[in-house]
Amino acid sequence: MSPPTSTRSSLGEALAGWPPPVLDPAGPFAQRITDLSWALFAMAVVVTGVVVVAVWAAIWGPPGLKRKLGGEKLIWAGGVAFPVVALTALLVWGLTLTARLTEAPTGEELRIRVAGEQWWWRVAYLDRQGREVIEDANEVHIPVGRPVVFEVTSNDVIHSFWVPRLMGKVDMIPGRINTLRLIADRPGSYGGQCGEYCGGAHALMGFVVVAHEPAELRRVLAARAAAARPPATELTRLGYQVFNRSGCGSCHAIEGTPANGLAGPNLTHVGARRSLGAGILPMNQGTLGGWISNVHDIKPGARMPPYGALSGEELRAVAAYLDSLK
Ligand code: CUA
């Protein structure tokens, strides 16, 4: 009989999410924040330990020790001098460690503007002059090993831009642009999440940052910069018609078609995105159909109205059309 594996598998399961993203940095800036977190944590453990021992000694310790603990010297040393020195040192160290994270762009980096919306992310890639050259949503593509500058803002309430494995949180404030830089060490997808409560669907406001090798990034961005491909099958042609006659284009833009709405996410290459609904569902025709027919079942409070009145065939057709926009 083989030995029981339950202990190992349950331990394995318990550790399946370990390390959590905040303690698993994938770039030098996130590494600094992780180092700072561990240092603060270690400091807190030591101080808590000393306090627990002192309390124990003050209650149950020998009379000689109790007298020493109650002495004025210890209060000045442990209660005033130590906190002032330790906290000042930590503050200075923390500020120098994080100062580089918010440096202004030098002009060499890829610049990306991200605006928070209830409850999704408006993404624009900027050229050297700061003009928006590609519009996208809920997904950001960056190069590996090179700094990227994000200029974050908001179009409604305060949100917070946060990719735990790459960078700390930065508030997105209406009427203001905050900058942050980050570097990804390795290619891959990194999950992001709104880090500030911004209304009912706050927890459903995620996004994806994808880091590519430079040649691959050029290919991806060139594809995103192109106009949408026209519908090529009977089903997608029907979907295109349904999209237009249902008024979808008054909120969504699809470059190369009459759809030019600005209220909702740009859909020019929606089918190429990794997620639907701002990081909460995989992107495919099934999830697209469910989203369009009743978005509020998936994301309560979303600004988009449900289109439950579409027939099954129309719904399939719109989903197929959107999915074809790679
Ligand atoms: Cu946006 Cu929380």
C-alpha cells in the first residue's frame, strides 16, 4: 500500500497560491517594494517580541528586573530614542528606495496613458510628443527589461493602478496625471487590479499587463494600431449589421467602421484581448454572448445596458464578429 498522501497534498494545496503576487516580484521596482515590506515585517516581529517579553517580565519577573524595567533610563532609551532613530532610518531608506519609481520620463521610455473608468481601463499608447497613437482597453503590452512610463488618471472617481508583481499602487485622480515607471524582468502576463474602492464593481476591475521581447512587442503594437479587419464570413457580416443597427457604435469605437463612440472600451481589436469585462472572464465567443445578453449578471452596475432582446442567432453573430476582431 502506498503511503497516505493527504498531508502532502493538503499542504501543497494550502501553498498553491504561495507566494502571493505582492511577495513575488517580477521586476526591479517591485523587488524594492518587496524588500521594504520584508524589512518592515522583520522590524515589527522583533519589536513585538521585545514588548511581549518586557510585559511578561513586568508581571511575573524577579523583583530586581521589575525595578530595572520601571527605571527612567529604559523609558528614555527604549521609549523615545529607539523609536525616533529606527523610524527615521526606515523613513529615509523607504523614501530613497521608492524615489526612482516616480521619476519623470526621460523621453526614451515607452509612454502609456491609462485612465480609470467605472469599471474598466482606458489605455492609450503615446508617441514622443505625447500624442495618442493607439487606443485600447483593459490590457497593456510592454517590453521586457526596459522602463515603461505610465501616466495614470481617471475620468470619474479615484481608482488605483496596481500590478502587484511589477509595481506598487498609484492613485488615479480625476484632473491630474500621476506618473509611475516599471520594468518587467521576464516575458509573461501579469495581473493588475484596481487598488482603491471605486464603487460597486470595484473588485471586478482587473486588467492584464503582458511583457514581450522587443520584436514581438513591435508586432503586437503594429497589429493593435491597424484598423479593424472587415467581417469575412456570413455570420460575422450579420454580426456587423446587428452591432451597427443596435446602436453599439454610439458607445464603442471600431476603427475603420462608422462606430466611433467614446463612452465604452474601444473594440477595434477586442477579440485579440486576453480577457473580457476588464480582467474577469476569458475572451471567447461564449463569454462575449453572455456579456452582451446580460452584462449585469456578470458585472452588476456596469454602465452598458443588457441586450437580452437580441435573438439567439443575432447574439451568436455579434459575438462571432467581435471575436473576429483580432
Ligand atoms: Cu476602480 Cu476600484
